[in-house]
Amino acid sequence: MAEPPDWRLQQTERALNRLERQGFAWEFLRRNPEYRSEYDRLRSVLASGPDASHRSAAPQWGLRFPDRSRPLPS
């Protein structure tokens, strides 16, 4: 996972202030060292083949993916 921008920089702070709740929560989460470590671990697991163990990670971090089965608009 790429290093997120420093939230203390003025332009980053302005961008964070414009976010809605879900966007701000994501920005907070992706700066969490434990989450970043788990993300990297899961990427390695998934790269080695299909595995259902990654499904438990989303609830652990409060992530929800509603309506995932809908196709993307073209």
C-alpha cells in the first residue's frame, strides 16, 4: 500500500475537511499501521491463490461492501 499523504500538510488538511464521513473514515483507516500491515499480508495471501481467510478481514476493520454484485456502469 502506498504511503498516504501527510495529514498535517495544509493542502491535505483541506482535502480531508471536504470529505464525507465514509471518505474520512477511509483516510483514517489507511493511515493505521496495523491495517496497513494486514493489507500487505492479505495481498500476499491472495497473490498465492484463492483463499477464504481474507473474508474475515473486512468486518475486523469495520469495512462493508454493499451491493458488490452489481455490474459497473459502462
